[in-house]
Amino acid sequence: VDFAPNTGEIFAGKQPGDVTMFTLTMGDTAPHGGWRLIPTGDSKGGYMISADGDYVGLYSYMMSWVGIDNNWYINDDSPKDIKDHLYVKAGTVLKPTTYKFTGRVEE
């Protein structure tokens, strides 16, 4: 599992399109049934948090949000790596600050 912030430039203000904030790569050659990304702490509910305490919703390109379980999930038993992105939707306003996300990955 590898989780990293976007290494490209992200500009403050209203986003003209979807913008990747974090990348997530998951893979395992051992048998498994899928992957779950569980937001923890202040990120519970699928949010990143600004240094000022503002919550901004995140979305996944590859995984579905399972609200009752508070996680993103993908049903994939493949031994190949899954490369996903957590993004903000077009129209989201980002402040010129640092954002963080906390979570854990489970098979």
C-alpha cells in the first residue's frame, strides 16, 4: 500500500475541474476479496481537513463510498495493483493552506 499527496501544482480558489489531492496504490498477490479505505479521526466521513479546520469532501475514482460503513470499497481479488485517486470535484473552493487526510487500508 502506498498513499501520497498529489505532486503537481494545486491552485487555491474555485477548482475548474476535478483535482486529484491524493494517490493510493493497493496490491497483494495473496488471496483477498477486495480493498477498503477507512477514513479515521477528523477525516471520518471522507474529508480532508485544512490547517484552519475546514472540511472538504473527497471522492474516489475507483472505489464506491459505503456510507453505513464509513469507507470506500472496491470488490477486486486481482493480484494486480489498483491505482486510485482521491479528488475534489469541480467547483470546490480550496484555500491556500495545507490539507491532511487520515485513514487506513484493509483487505
